[in-house]
Amino acid sequence: MLTRETGLSMTNQTALYHVQCSAGAKMVDFHGWMMPVQFAGISAEHRTVRSNCGVFDLGHMGRLRVSGAGTLAFLQRVCTRPLGSLADGQVRYSLVCADDGTVEDDILVSRESGESYHVVVNASNKGKILELWQPLVGDDANLTDLTDEQAMFAVQGPAAAELLATLGLDGRELKYYRFKDIALDGISVRLSRTGYTGEDGFELFCPSTAVADLWQRVVDAGGVPCGLGARDTLRLEAGMPLYGNELDRAHTPVEAGLAFAVGMKGNYTGATVLQQQAEAGTARKLVGLQVLGKRPPRHGYPVLNGDDVVGEVTSGAPSPTLGHGIAMAYVPSELSAIGTQLSIDIRGRSREAATVVPLPFYRRK
């Protein structure tokens, strides 16, 4: 099927598709979902989130629930991070890995109760995760796909908490990576203090039938519609990895600087490789690169040490906040020290100097 807006092949629309089209969204096909890449412009939306409040449709993300007496035992077998210490209402970042330690997906796990956990997976990986998990769940746990019935969107930025409070969604007392369920006009809304922008903010979950009205309330209260373009530059400034760029079946969480999410005990999938890497180190590491030249780094550009190709850019863009180019790339560990001087090949036509700098590039005050 073709869409009149773009002529692109379309397989899915989120519950916010029509309301976002009416708001002027430029739609693109993203992993089989028609999603807004921008409304007013990527840089303008980026700056709005850094200074005020932006609203992002996350309906393409997969939402799963694992429930039953065997839920925790199952999740401990398939997730890299220990989950036994989670309290009700707490969220934890984790990864799902293959036997060789490389990444199948990165996920958010929320404990609803001792026998019920909510899991958010990446849009491109939902089918894969379901295929991997369904044979392993066992008779004492149930795996349910909530994606169609439950919508998800984010309200991000320094003004997000106050804005939502004016609508009866007061999460100001919530700590980071905590959630609570609020009854709003007879509808259950989950308010989770999580996000993917480097700013304070929340991710909201509600019935798909109610999300268009809730999204419009947030926009009418001052939230600015934002697209995938700004979400990508925001997460890059915040040094947050993206599946398909920094995370994939060719790299491990330890190489990606995510050793905090790797349990040093436990027999989860990939544990042997990851625990050894966490103790002994890795031959390559993910680093941040500062590029002060006029030509911004982009995904796939070669990273050079002298004339030798030593890696390639996994994510790169001009930083609207910092005013210069930034990138992430895997390089040999001996070239990962802060201050190391490298360069980036710009389409074989020129080179731009690149300096290894700490991640994240930006940290909110």
C-alpha cells in the first residue's frame, strides 16, 4: 500500500499517525512504521527539547508483558542485567544477547509486581525477540504482545514535569527510572520517568484508543511535536547507543561501554563471553569523537589513524547544542584514550580532524 503523503511503502501506522499528519508531520517509513521525521525542523525541535518540552510518538516500539510465577526466573535467563532487586514501580535498562555476547536488542524492563514485568523493545527487533523468547518462556510464565492495544509517547525536556502536572499527570516526585499508574478521566495512564534524549522527561503508556486525545492535550498545554530526526541528534549528544548503529550482532555491550548492564554472576545467554570481557577488557571500544571542521561526520564514514582505517562512524551529526560535529565509533582500545587524535574520511574527498572525547557529549545540568 502507498501513502499519499510520501509515496513510501507502508506496513503500519501508530495510533497517532493521523493527528500527527494534521499537525504537519513529514512522514517516513521507519522499520515498517510510518513515523514523523520532523515537524518544524530537526534543529528547532532539538533545541525545544533542550530548553522547554517536546513530544515524541513512540508507538512503533514493541511493548510486551511477561507474567506468571516463573517470570523473574525466565527474565534472568534472557537479560544481561540482574533484575531480582527491582521493586514494584522500578525500571531497569538491560540487553538481550546471543551466545557469543553480541546484542540482539536493548530493552527497558519495568516491574509491575512480583509476577508481572513490562518490557519495551526496539521496533525493528520485536518480532525477533518474540521468536527468541516464546520457546523459552515455559509453562509457568506467559508472554503477551501489548503493542496494538497499548500506545506509547514521550514528553521530554526541562518543562515536561510541570506541564504534565497541570494535566493531572503529576510525576514530579518520581525518581529517575521509576513509574506509576494514574487514573485520568477513567483511563489508566502509566507515567515512567525515562527517555532517550538526555533531558528530564517521561514516557507515557495508555490505551491506543485514548492516545490521540491525550497527545493533543499535551500539545495544547505547550508540548511541541517532534520527530525522529531530533530524537536521533538528542540521543547522540547524550551518548545513548542505537540498535543498528552502536548495538548489533557484531558488537557486545562491554565494547559499547555498557558494562554496567552486564551481570557478573548468573547464567544468562552470552554470560560466559560478557563476564570474561568485563574482567579482561576488549580489543576495541566505542568512543566519542569531536569534529570541529565544516563537514559533519555521518554513519559509515571511515575513521583513520594516519592513513590506516581503524574503524567507522556508527552515528554522526552536527550537534545543535554544541555547534560542531560529533560522532561515535568503535576503534582499537589502544586508540581510545581521551585526547587521541584521529581523522574521518568524508566520502573519499577530504578528511576532518577528530579528537576522542568523553561520552556523553552533553549532560543536562
